[in-house]
Amino acid sequence: MKHKMLVFVAILLCYSGFSQNPQQEIKEDFKPSSKNQPGQEYPQVNSQGYARFRIVAPAADSVRVSLGLGGQGGTKLEKNEEGVWMGTTAGPMDEGFHYYHVNVDGGTFNDPGAKNYYGSVRWESGIEIPAHDQEFYALKNVSHGSVQQILFSSPSTKTSRRAFVYTPPGYYENRDKNYPVLYLQHGWGEDETAWSNQGHANLIMDNLIAEGKTAPFLIVMTYGMTNEIKWGGLKDFDIKHFQTVLVDELIPYVDENFRTIADEEHRAMAGLSMGGMETKMITLNKPHVFSHYALLSGGTYSPKDLQNHKDLKLVFISCGSKERPDAVKNSVEELKAAGFNTVSYISEGTAHEFQTWRRSLHELAPLLFN
């Protein structure tokens, strides 16, 4: 299992969101990325998915951006007479959100024009390539839920830990209503802010609920690491510690402090990448805690894995079309043949990245708690 987790880390690190169609004339219709700092014109993106960067560093000898060449060195910027470095990716990027950073004379820095997002075990710059289907996570004039921070005691780790809880529209008005809960985990190098900030999970839910496509439920997002792991040290991660935090400490806290339907039938667990591996391990170790399982670019289940899961309501397995879609499809077919209610989803044109996982949550949510 540790080896599998390392494989997923490798996938996450190696893929930079570079599209496979670089041979085209670049359109000069660049606009500021929606993830820019207020008032900042760069970085910019165009209608084809190219990204353009501008870094002011007159004393620098070399500047590169980590995006743009599929993990083969990024985009090298060129300096003009004013000491401003500029450059455009060699090809279009995949739709959706991407982390990146700037390398100036061998040092790693964030782009001062972009907002920062926690990923790669550090606060990284973020850029958004507009997607053809971005309406499903757009901020719209609909009723909105809330995302609130909670702090809960963790005797097993001798700390107070943090989680974020999404409560759907109407939660505070309808005091007599109790709700199911989805426990939703981030990937390696991210934290409990990722699903709201990078993934727009709350907006996805708000829009689905407004369209009448999903029943309202709570989403709980917490930090999936219990011991601080540095690069190359994932072998030291032991799921039993986070399992204790989640099952024995966080779930009871949520059930006590929020209006939940506190039983297995109304509880789901899902995760992306490493969070998917955590989901798989915990659901196999604790078969009577959750009744809905979802792995988003996080591996697969086999019929043998689930042979003792008699009350299982749903298994959802997804990935991007640039990942391992055949493995997902084959797993789901085997599970269906074994009598499990199983659904596969493949995000077209994306890989191990947040557009895959945004789309996956959008497909998953309407299937939960029916």
C-alpha cells in the first residue's frame, strides 16, 4: 500500500497540465487569469489555453516558470530592455486550475501577480485556464451555503486540529432538518483548504442544489496527514493515525455539533489522489462507518476488497482520460458483475489535476444518499 501511495505522488509531481497540441498559431486575445491578485494584469491566458507570464527582475540572469513543457523544464522567459522577463507557454495547457512557481537564478519564488494556493507542500501560485464547462463551478446568483472553519480536539495526536465544513443553503433556516455527510479528502501536498479554494466544492454543490440535481448534504474537509512528512518520506506515513483522527475524533465531533444523520447509511467518504488512497484504506479497515465510497484518481476496488461490505450503497471511481481510464472502467465492470452499485466517470482531456476532480465531484454528488 505504501508503494501505491508513492506511485500516486509520482503521477502528481510529473504532470504539469501541458496539452498535446502545441503546433498552432497563437491568438493574441490574452486576458488576465481569474486567479490573479487584485489589479494584476499577468499572468494571462488566451482562448486556446496558452499562458503568458511577466516577471519584473532586472538584475536576474535567468527566469523560468514551472508550467509549459510537460515537466521538461517549464517556460523560459526572455528579458527586454526594461528588465522585464516575459514568455508564453510552448503549447496550450489543459483546462482548469494549475499550480506553478517561478525560478529566478536558481531560487524558487511565487509569481507576485498570482494568488497563492496550498499545494506541493508549499503555497504555490495558481492559474486558471478557462474551461468549456466552467459554468458548473461558477459563482452564480443562487442561494449559497457556507464554508466554516472548525477546530476539534484530537487526543490521539495531542493537538487541536482543523477542518472546514460546507453547510448547504437553508441549513441555518431549517432547524428541524438533519443532513447526510460527505467526508472529502485532498491530495498529497495539499491541505483542508484545497477542495474549497482550488476545487470550488461549495460552488459545485450550490449550483447542483439550485438546479434540483442533488439532495443537500454536508461536506467535511480535514487535513489528511497526522505526522509531518517531507519530500521522499511518504514511506513513514501510517494510515492508522489519520484513521483514528477521522473515525474516532472528527466524525463524533461533527455529529455532536452539526445536524447530521449520524449513521452509516448517510455517511460517505471520497478523496482525490492520496486522499483516494486514504479513502480506500479506511473504508476497507472500517466497513461499517461509510456506505458510499468514491476514489477520484485514487486507485480502484476489486470485488474481493468489498466482499464483506454488505451495506454498501455506492462505489464511484473516476480519473482523467490522460490517466489510467481503462483500469477504472475494468474495475467498475468487475464490481458491477459482482453485484455492486458502481459508477465510473472519465474526465475527457484532463489528467491528474483539479479539473478532473471538479468534474468528478459534479458527477458524484447527485448519486449520493439517494
